[in-house]
Amino acid sequence: NAGVTQTPKFQVLKTGQSMTLQCAQDMNHEYMSWYRQDPGMGLRLIHYSVGAGITDQGEVPNGYNVSRSTTEDFPLRLLSAAPSQTSVYFCASTGGLAGGYNEQFFGPGTRLTVL
Amino acid sequence: DAKTTQPNSMESNEEEPVHLPCNHSTISGTDYIHWYRQLPSQGPEYVIHGLTSNVNNRMASLAIAEDRKSSTLIRHRATLRDAAVYYCILRPNQGGKLIFGQGTELSVKP
């Protein structure tokens, strides 16, 4: 299994540009989520999904959209990038309907800079 | 979401045991206690989790207080590679979002 994969690893955008961060997992996990981590800070939950067709907001959802058309993929879209969205983005997944008894697996992250 | 409280930083010496504390006084009966760590420039990785009983795995031990209002992550022999930020998180049993706090930054001295 490749686990949780994220593309791209690095990205530089100009203010106002849009882009999609890709996340995929091959573990047949129902639960997937996106976090951002600003320098020297902990992770903050952006959006999450408990299965295909179901998404919900986390702690900091503004400026981001998500969709979940398949179990495997959970893309994160920035519609109009702002410098405040400069951060490292992590995707994660959990099996077993995100039961508390299951561990969460994280991707390697995407480092995004918005100029 | 129930919150956890951890010290901002701790120091340890290489090859000595490390005890990382976590307070979670508002834990509910169905919350699991999870620990993750984040090595420099990497994504978080799972360490251990438990519900009521103490747990051991190849990475660490988790000691849970009888009233479940606190827990301690134990690394029996610290290595330099254990230098990381350690996060203690409560995860609800159903639809369990993982909400991170600030964590404890552990430094390990040779």
C-alpha cells in the first residue's frame, strides 16, 4: 500500500490564483481530512469527510472547498489564494468510520506559498 | 470537542526514560486518548492510543489514570530521533474528528 499520497509537494501561487491540492489513499478508508500547519503552530482541521458524498467543516474552513466523489480521493480547492493561506497542508485518513479506536494516517504534506 | 493540556516543552537525556503528561479533565466516556508525534519537517505519525487500560506497543507505553482525566506517554529509552512535537488528542468513538492542540516539544540531549 502507498498509504496517503499528496501532490504536489511544493507550490507557489500568486494572490488570486486558484489550485487544487490532491490527496489519495489506497487503504479503503472512509474518513479523510485536511489540515493546515502554519510555521511553529499545531495542525488545524480545515474540512473532513466521513465517506463518499459527505463532507463537513472543521476549525478553519473559510477559503477552501472540498468534495468527495470517491472513497480514494479527497481534493482540497483554493478558489482565490491569499497570502494568509501560505502553510503546509496535510491530508489524513482513518479506517472503520473514524472510530476512536483507529489510528489516523497522514500524508507527507504540500508546502504552499502564496505571494 | 474535549480539550487536552500539555506542557509546551520538555527535555530528556538520551537513553533515559521520558514521561510526557497530558491532562484531559473533560474527557467523555467514549473518547479515546490518542498520541501522535511530528518529527521536524514531516507529517504527524501515530504513536499509541487507549481507552481505559494501559497500553504498550513497539513505540511506547500509555499509562491512563483510573479516572481517565490524565494520561502519560512513556518512552522507556529516549533516542535522539525521539526529538519531536508530541500531541495528545481525544478522539470521539463515532465520527471522530482529530483536533490537535499545541503539543509538547521534546528535546533529547546526548
